[in-house]
Amino acid sequence: MKKIVIIIFGILTCSLFFAVNFTGCADADGLHNQEASNVIFAFKNFTAAADGSYSIPGNYNDWNNASAMLTLKSGEGTTAAQTVTNSFVKFTLVQPNSWTRAWYPTVKGNSIDETSNTYVNFYADITLGTDVTITIDGSTSPATVTVE
């Protein structure tokens, strides 16, 4: 009888080990039940920024500014959808591999950069689990940020 209990215990232990270590996760980050949104960033009336390629680093991508995410032409540009898992989205607009914000101070952001104490970032509140477009309108200073 003792041998049967040990075998059953061993089978249950192995089953638990495999269940914990080899089951799929909800997303690539391995977060279970993590809600996410697909977010498109659309800049308009941003003529204070020169035409060219831009990165949009923010808290949703660990402030990674290495790659171009949109091209501005005549102050207009839109990104492809970005996966966002934070309902409070803070971001900025810079050329790739740079932190220079050539559009400031002509246009101010609606969120302060704690390192420079200036309003050179943007923020928007979103509802996770929905696909949204965050529009940043540079015709006002601070810029008008809307979520649709």
C-alpha cells in the first residue's frame, strides 16, 4: 500500500511540474490574463517637426527610440499598430537614436519630462482590451491629445 501511495504521489508531482512549466501564456511577455490594446499613434498639424523618420519611445516600449516608427510629411504621420499593456501611455516624438525634440518649444507636450522639467512628452489614458488611435494635434501648445 505504501508503494502505491508513493507512485501516486510521484505521478501527481510530475503532472503538476509539467502543468506549471509547459502550459502556454497569454502573450509573448509570459503574462497570464494580461490585457493589451493595439494603439495607433497619429500626428497631425505637427509642422514644427521637420519632414522625416521618427521614433515614438514611451513607457509601452521601455523608451526604445532605436527604430523609425513613422514618417512625418507636412506635419502628418501615422504609425502601425503598437501593442500596449499599460492604460496610462506616456510617449514622445524624436528622430531614431536621438532624444532631441526639435518641435519643442514651438509645441509643448501635455506631460512633463522629469529629467528636464519641461513639457516635452505626451500622455493618454486608454482602456485596455480595445483598439484605439491616439491623435496628437500640434496646432495647439500644449498639443491636444485625443483617444478614439
